[in-house]
Amino acid sequence: MACAISSLRALSFLLTLSQSLSMNVIDSCWRPNPRWASDRQSFANCAIGFGRDAMGGRKDAIYVVTDPSDDPVDPKPGTLRYGATRRDPLWITFAEDMVIRLKKVLL
């Protein structure tokens, strides 16, 4: 009986280990980085497919959305529309979970 229990424990351990090691390509790129939340621009190095060699995004500025309001005519700093209408490329992130109700299509 002891042999069967230890075999089950070993099998369970190996199954858990194999599941944690079998990540998809993108997860295996960013998960090993313990600073991923504060170093999101490194995600650009995880790209696959047609755009994998694109240089855009690797060193761009970060814009943080802090305000869920929307004014299509005169967007104020901190809103998604303000960040999305900047001319320079940006990484757009959100300060917290929020619901944004756009008054017009975001172009």
C-alpha cells in the first residue's frame, strides 16, 4: 500500500510539473520575468508571427489611463481618448479596472 501511495504522489508531482512547464510560446517568454508588471515593454520581445521583427513599441512612452470619462471634442489628459489621439506611439495601460463608455467611435 505504501508503494502505491508514493507512486501516486510521484505521478501527481510529475503531472503538476509538466503542466507548469508546458506554457505557450508567449507565456514562456514573459512569465520567467518577476518584474513583468513594471516592465511591460519587454512584451514586445515576445511577439510571434508576421510582426515579430517589428521594432515599434520596444522603447515607446507609457500612457496611463486614470479617468473613465470621455469627451470626443476636447479629451482631457488621463482619458483613453486623450492617449489614443496622441501622435507619438504609446503603450496605453490602465491605473485600475474601469468601465469606459465611449460617446463616439475611438479613431
